[in-house]
Amino acid sequence: MAVSHRSRYGHLFSKGKCAVAFHGHTTMRGKPPASRSVTAMPHPENRPPYQVSPDLPRLLVAEIIEQGMRIKISCDNCHHETVWTRAYMERRLRKQLGLTVVRLAARLRCGGCRSEYVHISRG
């Protein structure tokens, strides 16, 4: 038995359409063709949303602060960059001292566009 889905206004969704919810309103849009390539922003199925440089993943936040390292975070989407200094990390990451950089990276978003596609490296 096929399940039919309806919008909040009672319209049936067809196979060639997908529902898009935006600020409480449901609209119908055609699905993008599979052959179209989108290069503006990487998709989650292609890679994880964050990338950590190979020398950082196993380090704890506390170890980074002890060593006095600076961390550079750059965005793939809007190319915004920020550098976290030792003083900034001591002040802002007091409760996350036991996290590894990979665990911290999963929580990060760009300060400019709020994208989760960020690169983390030594700054």
C-alpha cells in the first residue's frame, strides 16, 4: 500500500516533486537533476562537514592551551577566517578542556555565514 503525503494545505506530493518547508510554509519544487554539479558548497555525502589538519585530531583542548598553540579556523563557504589564541581558548573553552580537536570541530560553525564546512589547522 503506497503512502501518500500531503502538504499542510492538503495538496498531494508527486514523485517528481519534493516538499520544502520554509518558515512554516510548505512549497513544491522540482527535484534537481542528478547530473547537475554544484560547486559552491560541498555536500555532506561527499565529505564530513569539517576538516582537521593531520597533526591536530588526537590533541586535547587542554594540551593545545598548555602548548600555547594558535588555531586557525577557515570557512569553505564564505572564506571567513579566524584565529583562536591561547587567551581566547582559556576564556571560551573552559568547559571543553577534555575534548579532542575532532570532537570540538563537530560543534563548530563559521562566525560569518554559520556554515559547518570549516577547516581547522595550526595558526
